[in-house]
Amino acid sequence: MVAKWIMLDLPFDFFWSCYEGGQKMCGVCESCARTKAAFQAHNLLEKITDRFLQ
């Protein structure tokens, strides 16, 4: 999914994967953990770090 996101050159501001609602993704739920791992695998975690509470 991250590779496709990059290929389409979509803005990271529109990326949301968290099970929780709120202004930011929680950073700890299963979905956030998978998202962090996927972005880390592409060396892009710093692009979305500010989108997480933790």
C-alpha cells in the first residue's frame, strides 16, 4: 500500500490507518503498528511521524 501511495505521489496528509478517531493516529493500535512498519520499510517513517500521538 505504501509503495502504491508513493507511486501515485499522493500527499501524506491524507493517509489514515488508525482504528481510533481523533486529530492524530494513536500510533499503538494494530493498524498503526503495521503502517509504521510499512513506512519504515520504505525509509519514509519520518514523513508521517507527526501524524501519530505516540
